[in-house]
Amino acid sequence: MRAVIIQPHFLPFAGYFELMKRADIFVYYDTAQFVRRSWHCRTYITEQGAARWLSAPVKTAEGSRRPLSVMCWADDQFWRVKMQRRLSKLYANTEESHLLAAIVDLINKGPSSLVDWNIAANTLIGAALDIKRPTLKTSELAPIVGDKQDRIIQICRELGATTYVCGPGSRSYVRDRDFAESGIAVEWLDYNYLFRARTTHEIEICPSMVDLILVKGVNAARNEIGSR
């Protein structure tokens, strides 16, 4: 069984959904610590010829160094109205109007919980890509201890996973040999995607999968993660 264990990101890019596609079970690591100005609450979209941030504010009155599972959107900042207007205008001519309407509806009426909202959005996008996987949250599993790698191995063991699928960002702490000693293979995914954009600082990035679908169409998005 192949497991992906990843933090719940806000409208993430193609790599997130290729991981989801390769998984037999997709685990949202919601017991990790929230990080301000991170993928937890923002993403890139293409706008006016450049990659620009799309961000949702998070309530941090009780502190930001808390588990993702307890973080909520700062709805007193009226970000929902502003974001749905921005996206409705930006993608007004999209051929994928049903997905745009669903995303806008989720922005307007979705959960106040950061984790629950991100999961709902990713489930919606996954369905548009014909990806439906069993999911769960680490907060629903037994408590885990140790360093980053030890915690991942413990989760894989609890799930009965024989393969851990991960992206290049995990290379700093995932060691294939240590996983192998626990009877778990590591499958690496490289993020070599064609749909890219440059920021205003001329940094090349992969925008959100939502941006890819609404700009290029759902078939182009499926090909981006399904042709390799």
C-alpha cells in the first residue's frame, strides 16, 4: 500500500495532486505546526502576466505556533468577499465555469477551520481531475513522537503502508535506508511540470492547480500529472 503524508496546503500546485493520484491512502498531516506566510494559507496564481500571491488570513490572536488542526481563518478581515471577487473577475472567461463556481462557493461558505477548508478544496479539485482517494488526518491517529522522519515511519507502520511516496522537499530528512529497515520503500516524485509562470521578481514557479485548470482546462491539468 502506498501512502502520502503531507500537510494540508491552500489550493496547491500540480505536484500535490500527482502525489494524491499515486497514493492508495492520502494522509493530511494536520498535527504539524502552522507556519505563517506559508503554503498552509497561500498559493500562486497567474495575474496580469505574472505569478502573484493569493492569500487567506489566519487568526493568530492566541499565537501562531500552534497545530494546524486548531487554526482558523480570520473571517473578521472579510477576505472571502475580496477573494471571490478577484477570482471571478480573473477567470471570467474560463471554460471550466463549474469548477470556478464551486471554488467561489467554498470561499464564500466554506469551513472556518483552515484544515477542513483546505481538505474540502483539495477534494473538490481532486474530483475534477478524476482523483478520489481514501483520506484521513494525523489528528485521528495515535500520537506520534520523534523527529520528522521517525514520525512519518510511525504513521506508515500504523497504516500498514509498504511504500511512502513523497516529493523533493522531503530529501532533507527522509533517508531511504532508514525506511527500508522498517520494511517501507520510498518512492520519489520530481516536480518537472510544464505549466509555470514567473513572479514579479523573475522567479519561476508552478502556480496553483486551480489556476492551471481555469486557464488551460481540466484536460490539460490531467495530462500535466498523468503523462509521466
